[in-house]
Amino acid sequence: MTVARLAERILEDGLNAGRGLWSRIGRARLMLGAVTLIAGGALALAVDPVAVGFGWLVLAGAALYAAGDDPRDIKPAPVALPAEDSRNDVDLDAITPFLDEIDLGIYVLSANGSVLFQNRSAGTTFGAVPQGAHISARMRAPGVLDIVRDTLTSGRSNQIEYSERLPSERVYLVRSVPVGGVTRAGEAALYLLMFRDISEARRIDRMRSDFVANASHELRTPLASLRGYIETLQGPAKGDAKAQERFLPIMLDQATRMSRLVDDLLSLSRLEVRAHLPPDKVVELGPLLEHVRDALLPLARDLEVEVVLDLPDEPVSVNGDHDELVEVFENLVENGCKYGAEGGRVDVVLRAIKPRGAEVSVIDHGPGIPAEHVPRLTERFYRVSVADSRSKKGTGLGLAIVKHILTRHRARLVVRSEVGKGTEFTVRF
């Protein structure tokens, strides 16, 4: 082998070693070896292009060999390819106990839409799905399947509002999201399909809208009446004493009606704010019911109705707010007097319930309430007869206020009625 060939071989081996160093110990040591080689070669050529140059090349190659490993022993580092389904990134067995405790309906889906897991809430709401079955085997709603399909295809999160009519009306906020690892094709390996029940929120929204509409209507009617009478008194009846004598009591009555409505609306607002705070005072019910009877005696006399109390000998006490309970029983007894006046009598019966409960029944002997109206009596502005309610100066909010007060007192209102025989309202503490 010639000197030139030997030098070429050593240089080649040195460069191969340098390549190994590049991958194993980084750019800095390779650059150091290269600088050593170039500097040595330049110096060697300046002194003796053959002998000294050959020596420097040998030294440079030896230095590179000493710094690194034999290039024949250096093998490329293996490249880690993702598995076809990298569900090991999310251990389903580890997280399923937590998913079961979440009150959202949750399905864990694979990349092809198969159900890998459903939590307890989803099973209770929508029924069990066999593991490995496609989500479409259980969920038939086109909107839900569309967002699942889009998420599986594009990897984007999606959300819709989905409602069911049967067996009862329910509204869900449905969300599909990619989670977990990635497949070999770069797609998500796991997907979540989640159902959040927002039926109660939607029901409250509808109630609020209905409440505003009804309150506006109830205020609009007396306001229109007042405006009409005022315009009449300012115009054609400006100097008519008889017209003024006839219109002014009507105007007062309409203004009083609006005042009662505003007071009831304010009472409802206050009760809603404090609904979560149970009262902590003790109230004796016997004296309270006597106070209610005495307060309503003038109304009862005008309607020719007798209010009869049936009280036990021993005191009966409950935890409650005195003023709010007065409002409850005034509403019930007043309704009994107004709507049960035909019977001529309203019975108020107090009973103690062992060990610490109590029960108050307000019974009239009037025409009674048809069965289809009973479940809705405590709704705001609901009236069995609009004409009767307005003629008796009702606002349609009395029983709604009763219900809110009793809810705060952790008590129940039970209504029994039979057409032609009267109505019984029972408050159970």
C-alpha cells in the first residue's frame, strides 16, 4: 500500500469516527477533532509535504479514534415509531373508577367510533352499550352522530344542544373531543363523547321568560285602565262630578291591584334569595293561627264565612320564621274564605306529629277544584278561573309564595280537592 493510499485510508477512518462522534457526543467534540486535523495538516504541509504531513494525519486519526469508538461498532439509533393504537398513553382501567363518579354521561370511543367504555351515568340515562359496539348502535340522533363523525375525521372538538321528548323532555349539551395518544397515522387514539343534562336550566329559563311575560301582562291591564280613566277625566269628563265620583274608586282599585302585585313580586324575589337558608327560630303554631284568624275576621264577616280553629291542648312548635308562616296561613285561609264562601265555613286544624313534626290543614266547603288543575296551583300566575281570581282581587302569586316559603322551611304542601265537596290544603312540617 502506498503512502498516499495509507493516508487516505486513515483520513477516511478518522472521518467515519467523527460521524460516530457527531451522533454520540455532539457537535463540539467533532469540531475539535476537525480543527486538530486541519491545523495539523496545514503545519505539516508547510514543513514537509510527505513525511511530516503523513505523521500529522496519523496523529489526527489516532486522536479521533481515542475520542470516539471504532466506527465499525457505531450503529444508528433505533427510531421509535408510534404504535397503531397507543391507548397505553391513557390507562382506561386506571381512570374508569373516576369516570364512573362523574355525573356527566361519558363514552370513551376508539378512532373508528367503537365504544371502549361508558360510565355509570351514561348507562343509566341511555342504556348499556356492549363494549366494542359502534356508538351509532345506541345513539340514533343525527346531530350527535354528525359531531362524532367530524371529530373522528378532523380531530376538532364539537358541541351541540340535543333534546329528547320521550319518555320525558330532556335537554343535553353534547361535546365530542379527541384525547389520549396518537395512532401511526397521526390521529387521536381516544375520543370522549360527553352529555351534560341542562334540562333544569332550560326549564328555569322558560319559567323566567314566562314570569316576565305574565308580570308585564298583569301590570299592563290595570295601567291601561288607569290611563283610560285619567284621559277621560282630563277630557270629556273634566267638569263632570258624577263621572269623577264613579271613576275615581275604580282607579283606586286598579292602583291597589298593582300595589298588591308589586308587593307579591318583591316577596317572591326575597324568598328566592333566601331559599337555601333554613330558618333557625322556634315558632309556636297555636298562637300564630289565632293571630291569622283575628287578622282575617273583617274579610270573613264581609264574605259571611266563619273561620273555626281546632287546636290541640299541648303546644306545637316548629323551626320557622314567624312572619313568613303568618303569610303562608293568611294566604291559605284567605283563599278558603274567598273561593269556598259558598260553604260558609273554613276549618283550620292543627295536629302534632311525633316526634317533632306538625301538620296544619285549611279546609273549605266550597265548589272544589277540578283534578286537572290541582298539580299546577302553585305555578306563578296560574288561575283555575281568571275571571273569578280578578273579581276576588287575586294576583295569581299567592300559592307560589306559599310554596317558596314552605320550601325554605323544608315543609310540604298537599292539596286534596273534590268538585262539589270543597278543598283541603295541608302543610306538613
